[in-house]
Amino acid sequence: MEITITTRNQLTLATLVGELDGKTAPTAQEHIVPLCQAGSRVLLDMSQVTYMSSAGLRLMLLLYRQATSTGTTLVLAGLAEDLQDTMSATGFLTYFTVYDTVEAAEAALGQ
């Protein structure tokens, strides 16, 4: 998994590329959890995530809890249909605001 983090106009964009599974979730956690600071805005670009295992879902729950406890605005963009289906079936989509594209998320967040 590749993770690219950029910041512009007080919005942190974390772009994830590859599979989010038991092998890659710890690395993703190391990079993304520290972004959840009080009052920060974090956008996860999931458009290039090709697979998410239960370890990926656990990471998403951890990120949700971290964001909630720190007052971070955390949104997702570009979820593939199968990932949306998985997250919907497990109830995880109720935790996140999801946008079709990064551009739509940026517009909604005031970029």
C-alpha cells in the first residue's frame, strides 16, 4: 500500500493506493491516526483502494473513534462500489460522510 499525505488550505488529504488488509493496515494506521488532531479536517481518498479486509474495517473504526474523540472532521471519497457494499452491510458507512470524488469532498469542505 502506498500512502501520500498532502495538506492544503487546512485540509489534509491522505491518498491510499492498493489493498487495505492485515499486512497494510498497521502502516496505514501509523500514517493516518496522527492526522486526527483537534479541529483538523482529514479527507481519505479511497478511490485507488482495491480491497479491504476485516483488518481494514477495524482500521476504519479506529479512525472514526480517533476522529470523534479529537473533534476531527474525517470524510471519505471515491469508495469503489464493492467497498461501499461491504461498509454498508457492516454498518460502517453510517460512521462516515462519503463523497463520490475528492473534488466533491473538497467542495463540501469549503476548498
